[in-house]
Amino acid sequence: MYFLFYFLSSFPALALNFGQGNIPVRYLVLPMFAFFTKIKKVDVFLAFCAVAHLFYSVMAAGVRPFALIDFSYVLGFVYILLGVGVVRKNPNAFRIFVVVFWCFNIGYAIYQDVVLMLGGDQGWVLGHENTHDLSYTIPAVELFPFLYRVTGLFIESAPFVIYLMITHLAFSVLGVSKWLRWINLFFVFLAGAKVGYVFLLLLWGSYVISRVGLKLLKFMVLGVLLLVVFAPMLLSLIVEANSFGSLWIRLNSFYEIVLGFSSGIFGLLFGYGFVSSAQLISGDFDGPMRGIDFFSTYIYANGVLGSLLLLSPLVLWISRNTRNLTLVQKNSSILIVFLALLTMGSLLNFQYAYYLLVLAFSSESHERERICFKGGE
């Protein structure tokens, strides 16, 4: 039975479409695992997240519009709740999943690169997903034009790299060999996503900060505040330099949505509602153009009070389940989440569920076992 949970979870870019939006195939496992999990008291916080999202979307309907994504968040947290229970019930199966899923992603990424370098059809390397626009093609890596920004089993290179970043933490928690960790970081570099390059640079800095006994979170919060305060100055400098066009677009979009967020008191407190990926692409929604960062996709949708209400149980759960992490692992974890939220703000992405499963595993005391398949369950 555990195999079924991890098997369906191994296709994060496949979804079922019933005409009202995409439902990830991993949610098909939900009815089957109510009795195959080990839920601890701390995991009740995850149940609170699901219930809070359901009630908030109904109670705030008069202030912010209801969208099907509201219900998707309920399903997403139920999936995480059951997944955490599966990890606690059979931690050795999770060990196997982490390594096997990584091997399949790396193998598929290599296959994608080889096929594209040989001039193969894009359809041959995108058969693992059905959530993208049909016109999407995998671009070349800017630094190494002979390589491509491969996706692994995900939809784009950035989500793939974020998965590899979380796997860096998972490998540390599982205590896998250092050569496997170095290979993983090497693929972070080769995949060509800018977030991967930033991660590799800041990862070294987080190690230095850890060596002197400091926590990275304070530096991250300060960095965000400085970005908001000095955004106009940075925008003008970029315009004068006549370069970094993509950075200007992202920064300008973020600055405009921050201004739009504070334009109305009810919107500031309770949000402006979610928009779907299709609406983001078509622009068929009211208000300023939203980005894909966490502020634009979640906080803007739920407001200050709404986000505090909805996220407080999740923050409490994470704080309770990171106690066994070393300072190096905690700083790496903070860096990964910070960069992920800047790049991929929707909490519905599989990577965030995977991250929480890693934390659930880390919160338990496990003997170092050789990764092997066992019969029975």
C-alpha cells in the first residue's frame, strides 16, 4: 500500500482535468490512506490548516471572491497530513522513495538533455506532464547553450531545481554519502535555473553563518525589508544601466503589486482572492498583474489577517518538527524555503509537500539503516 502512495506522488506534473481545473493525480490516493497512517498530536496543526482554508474561503466570500483553488488548498493539506502519517508509519519506505525518486529524476533529466542535443522532438521529453501550455518548449541554458534547462519529472527547470534543493536537505537528514550530495548539487548547477545559481552561492554563505553560530532567518527577513524599501531606487538604476531586463520586469511587477495590495483596507486585511494559472497566462482577472512569488500568489490572495490565520498552524507545525535539525540543516532549510517562495509561490506545488515529509522524517529518531526493500507492507 505504501508503494501506491509514493508511486502516485512520483508524477507531480500529471493532473486530471474535469473541466473545472486540474486535480493532481497524487490526490487519488487520499481515500485509500485514512487507515494506513500514523498521526501524532503535532500533526493536528496540518488538519487545522485544511479546515481553516475551507472556512476562510466561505466566511470571506463577501469580501474576496471564492475560487476552486481555495478547495485545492484543502485537498493539498489533507494530502500532506496523510503523507506525514505515511512517513511516520514506515520511515524506511520514505528513505527508499527519496533515493529512488531522485534517481528517476536525474535519469529522466539526462534523457531529456541527450534527446534535445541530438535534435529530438520536444514531445519526446515532455510526455511526463500535461499541465503546461502545448506551445511550451524546453529552452537552452544561457551559460552553456549546448545544454538544456531540463525539467526532470516536473514542469520547468526552476521547479526541478527547487526539488533538487530540497533533496539536498533530505540527503543531509538521511545521512547519504557525500558523493551523492555533490552529484545532486552538480545537477542544480547544470539545470540552468537562476534560482539554482543563487542557491549555490548562498549555500556557501549559510555554512559560514552556521560556523559562527548564527541563524539565517534574521538576514533573510532584513533582505526582504530592504528590497521593498529600496525597490524604486533599484528600478531606476536598472533602467539607467540599460541591462538586466528580466530582473527589472520581476522587480517592477513585485513593486506594483505591493502598492496595489495596500490600496484598499478590505483587500489589505482579507485579500483579493486566488487566480488560476490559466488566468495568469491570459490576464483574465481584475487588479494588477500578479507574479508567481509567494506574496503575489498567496498573501495578496488572502490578505494580512487571512494569511496569519491560515499559515499560523503550518508555522507551528514546522517549528515543532525542525527541533532535531542541526544549525547547518536549519539554515539550509531556511535558505531553500526562502528561494522557493520567491520563485514558486503556490503552496500547492508538490515540492512543498515533499519538504514537509522530509521534516516529518527528521523529527523522529531513526537508526541508520541500509536502504532496502522489505516485503509485507
